[in-house]
Amino acid sequence: MNVGKGDFKMPDDGERERKVLKYLGRHYQPYVDYAKKILFEKVNNVVISNRLTNEPCVVVADTYGHSSFMDKIQKAQMFNSNNDDNPTSDFKKILEINPHHKVNQIILDKINVPIFSIRIIKLILKSKN
């Protein structure tokens, strides 16, 4: 089991944790939809995660995608050139959001306001790196 993959589940997932994660998923749905709309070319999915403790978000590989180490190896190979003729060069990743982090709570509050700001887009793009 690889922690860097998107299908990793914490071993202590109980009924209470699943209910809390389901509630947070509904609460953060506007943030998830907005991030998907902005990052549709870079990420395959945006999910709320309970794996993160200190970081606001993390980009992980898909279940059947390349790990970050494999991406580094592939970029170092001669197959990776400046043109985009290699179809395996960019696998889409999964963006996992920590709902307990203050940055994500601020972004959610800003998204719930009817007037969208350019600063929200910059925060989301900065947090995906």
C-alpha cells in the first residue's frame, strides 16, 4: 500500500470518522467544485481528505498513475522533450484538501461570498504546487 496513491485509507476509519468526513464533504462542496473548475487541466479529482494534519493540501497520484518518484525518473529520461507528443508525460493527479487547515477555511469563506476575487484563484493555484 502506497501512501502517495489516492486509494490509501487510514486504518482507524470508524463510523464517526466516516460521518464527519461526509459532513465536511458536503460543507466543502463549493470549494471542491470551484477548484475542479480552475484546475481541470492539471488534476483529475479534488477530494476532502482526513490524511493531512499540517498541510493545507497535497497532490497525490491516481490509483493506477505514476508516483512522484516515477514522474521524476520519466522527466529525466530522453522521452520528455519540450513538445507534448508523449501521451504519458502528464498523468492527472488528485488534489486532496485538508478541511481543518485555516487557509482552506478562509478560501471556503471567500468562495461562499457572491463576489469572486482573483486572489482566490491565486490562493488555489499556489496551494496546488
